[in-house]
Amino acid sequence: MDVTYRIESEEPESVAETEVIRYWLRKEIEEDTEDNLDPDTLDDRKELLDALVDRKPLAESIFGEADRNWYRLVLSEHELRGLEVVRGPENEGWRAVAKGGLIESIAERILAADNLDAFDNEVPKNLTKVADFADNVSSETELEELIVVGDENGRPYIADGNHRAVGMALHILQSGEYIEQQAYVGVDRQRINLQ
């Protein structure tokens, strides 16, 4: 069962879409040391979304047209392992590495790689960063939320946080330990028939 079914049955507390946009925008700004924008100075949705799309064009497809309810919750281990990587052409980016789109399949491929550096060169997704994360994450690590989207087209996918999610899946495979991962989850209102 994926996280969208849990949302449908449990109806967790929702969060405002602007909270999710502001959170993601803040993360993008923190990654760019020359970006001085303060997301708290932006009051309206359009300003927030424009600022985010300028930094992360993918956000337009997440927030631009779809009518979604947003939730903040802790993913179960099963839900995390069942997530797909970010949407896109099947032979590009994360999709080129994942079998069936699943993040867990990338973790399995990293684990099975005889030479991680060579594998990383084949698929330039910085898989050594993923492996380092998996080796160093612990229950003491402060984890950022994933941005997850569930739509009418299938399994929920990660819009932001693919490296971290694959690293968590790899950590589970290596150690058997699941560390709670929080996520903002957006679900098409049409899919779960909520208002």
C-alpha cells in the first residue's frame, strides 16, 4: 500500500500549499550561497511559486496546474521503499538508473556495483554522495523532508529529495535500520476525492 492510500484512509492533518512551496524555496536558497532572497518576505502564492520556479523549473509541474491537498507526515519504511524517482523521460536522469522507476532499485544497483565510481560515471547522479549518506545517516541525523507527489498516473514519486531517499533505501538494505523520514505529500484532490 502506498502513502496515498494511507492518506485516504487516515485523513492526516493537511498543510497549506504555500508552506510546502516556501519550504522547498528555502532549501533551494540555502544550496546557493549567493542567493540572498528571504522566502519569509514573500506573502502571496504567486510570488513564492515564481521564485521557486526560477530556481527549480520542475516545481511548475508540481504546483502550476494540479489541484492538490498537501500533508506533512512520517513515511513508513514500506512507503519510502515504494516511492518512484522524479518523473521524466525513462532513459534520462534518475529514471535511467531506476528499474521500474523505484528508488529501492537504485539502492540495490549501488549495493551490487563492483565499482561504484565507474557506475557513478555511467549515470552522472552523484551516487557516491548517496552511498556516503547511507553510510553516515543515523537516528541522530536531522533529515530534511522529502517532497512527494501522488497523482492519478500511478505510484507516488519524489519531486525533491531523490538523493536522500535513495540513500535511505540503501541504508535500510545495508543495515536493516529504518530511520523515520518525514515528507510533504501532495495528492490530487481528484484522486482521493477530498475537498
